[in-house]
Amino acid sequence: MTAEDLPDKLADVVDDFAAVTERERLQLLLEFSEGLPELPARYAEHPELLEPVPECQSPVFVITELDDGDGATPPLQRAVRVFATAPREAPTTRGFAGILVEGLDGLPAAELLAVPDDVSDRLGLARAVSPLRLRGMAGMLGRIKRQVRESASA
């Protein structure tokens, strides 16, 4: 498990998981579940704007925004805002969403797009949660990256 090719915030998350026992990793995942921020009102009031993640067993939705700041920043250098929602009754899935929001929100688009697709495998949870749940996290990351690619090329 290595975090060397990850953005700093996501590397810190992976390092935190690597530093604890498997049982403690589940507790850490629950803490990320509890830390998933609420959606801003513009999305909470219009959930139809969010993209569903059918790879997840629970209803998870994601959306990204490119911050155009001054309007002169090239798209791939713009900061990405990442938002996600998952039901509190699905703490594992919600925890994965919390990890991605914590680790990806605010990154420049190019840096986010360079995040390896195997982040979920680096958390050391393969024996603690089902492969289906890990694929759900990979599905969230894939949809986030696709949205950013589409926004950056528009």
C-alpha cells in the first residue's frame, strides 16, 4: 500500500488507514461517514442535479463543480468542488463518500484526474468489507473524474 502518487489530502487519509489495525480501519471509515458534509442548499433543494452512482449498493449521488474564479484560469488548473450524499443508514458507503470528498475537494482539476483508480484498494479494507462495496467507491471516483473531464473540456 503506497500513498506516494496521491494528492496530499488523499495520501493523508490512506496513511491514516495504514497506521491502524483492520478493526480500527472500520472505526475510521465510520468517522468519515459522520464527517460527510451536508449538501449546499442549491443541491439539497435540487437533488435531480446530482448523478447517481449505481455501482453502490446504497443510493449515493455525486456532483462536481469547477471553480472558474477569475474566469481566466485554464480549466485543468481550476479548483474542483466535490459534493456527495449517501444515507446515514449506509455508513460504509457514506464513509467512502466522505473519504473522497475529504481527499479530492479543492484539488486542481488536473491533479484530481491523475488520482489512481485503485484508491479504494489502498485503504486496507479488502478483508473487512465486501468487494462490491469497494467497487462502489471506485464507481464514485470514476463518476467524479468523468464529470471533471467533461467540465474541463466544455
